[in-house]
Amino acid sequence: MARPLRVLALCAAAAAVTSACGNGATKEAFPPECGLPSPAPGVDASEVPEEFLLKGSQVRQVSDEKDLFVVALNVPLGVQEALDAYREKLAPPNFEIVSEDNEGFEAEMYLRRAEDGNLMAVQIRRPGCAEASAVFVTVAKRSR
């Protein structure tokens, strides 16, 4: 089991690094000093399951590749508040928390979806402010 989690963590980290290099701060619900990346032009948020969206979140990027589904979001919550909200939203019986780590300025939660056994990662990063966060939700797609 450790190997699939390690692969998921590496893929999620790669998505976080590549997606975090955006084109400037948004002027909407997120303070400019946060420095959160703007949504990609023409991003289609209709593919994003409701369970991945927190209130007031902004979808920046969606990537649906062969083995991975990745969503990059801006959320109007600090790291701890976002982690708490995802823990509540992705609760049993639909999801099982496999592991969790919170260092205050960043947090990760790794889960297994009950419906199909797919592994997921929710990574939350504090940008240049404490009132908003960058979130990356990664789902490793596989058949049961």
C-alpha cells in the first residue's frame, strides 16, 4: 500500500509545482497580496465534482489525463480552515482518510474513495497571506 500512496504523493506534488506557476494574482474574492494564480483561460469547472469545491472556491485548472484527475483551486480559507472543511466534506462512509499531515503553512490529506477504491490527495498551501489557500485535489484513477 505504501507504493501507491508514494506514487500519488509524487504526482500530486508535480501537479502542485507545475500548476502553482500562474499568471498573477486574481482581483476577485482573493486579496492581491495572496498572490494566488488566476484561473486558466477557458477552464471548464463543470467536470469538477461538487465534493471538491468549498464555498467560495475558484477553479483554476482541471486536468483529466489517463491515470490522474487533478483540480487546482483557490479557496477563501486559511490552511487549517480548509483542511477542516475538506475533512468534513470528504467524510465516511464515502471516503476513508488514509493519512493526514498538517504543518500549519501546508497540509495534506490522503484518502480512499469507498465507491471505487481510488486514492486521492488533497494538498493545501498557504500563499502570501493567511486568509486564502491554494488547493490541489488529485485522484489516481484505477479500476477495482
